[in-house]
Amino acid sequence: MTTTCKLFKFILFLGAVAASSTAAAQDVVIVANKDVPVSQITNADLRNIFTGTRSRFSDGSRAVPVLLKGGPVHEVFLRKHVGDTPDEFRMRWRKAVFTGQASMLREFNSEVMLLQFIASTPGAIGYVSHVGEGDAGSVKVLSMAP
């Protein structure tokens, strides 16, 4: 086998690994405080809540959006549900804070910390990669409405 052929196979292998890690991060679960009255949310409502355009769920109850500080789940959530890159999202919020239109969203270093906050905060909504059996009773998983 030639060196070029080995290099080509190695590059294909790296591409497959990268694609599989991105695919694993594609499954973002939207979670809310268990007392949030809604069980579904539209992508438009989710985007509006996380961009600060709207501060309430579709039923009128208060929404408290929270974020992960970074990582693949955060990036997938922003791209898929907000339509921003992490830098675009950060700049949007910095501008809103600087002009006095909003306060920065709470950010968490881990999904465990984010889930604990959501479980104890009325109206809280966020996202994680999955909800384990231990967390299933403390938060509500919201399905995406068509």
C-alpha cells in the first residue's frame, strides 16, 4: 500500500470520527422545570425565548432560559434551535446587556448543574444531551411541536 493511499484512508477515518461525534451531539433534549405548564414548544418559541425576544411560554407563564457555557451540545442547540453560532449568540446578548435591554443569561459548566438549577427554578428552560433516570423525575422533557 502506498503512502498516499494510507494517508487517504487515515483522512477518511478522521472524517468518520468527526462525523460520528457531531451526530452524537445532534440529540439535544429540551428540558424545563417540572411545573412549567407546557409540554411542547415550537422552534420559533424556543428561539424567541433564548434570544430575549420573548420572556414567556406560549401559555403566558414566565420563561427563564439557561445555557451551558460551551461544548458540542451548546453549539448544536444554538445552531439548530436559535440559528446562531456561539459568537453570534454571545454578541447578541452583550449588545442587549450593554444597551440595558436585558441581563445576561445564567450559564453552567455542566449539564448536572444546569439540571439542578432547572429543577429548582420555576419557569426555567434549558437543554442537555440526555436526561438520565435520576433526573427524569426532577425536570420535564419538552417535545418539539410541529
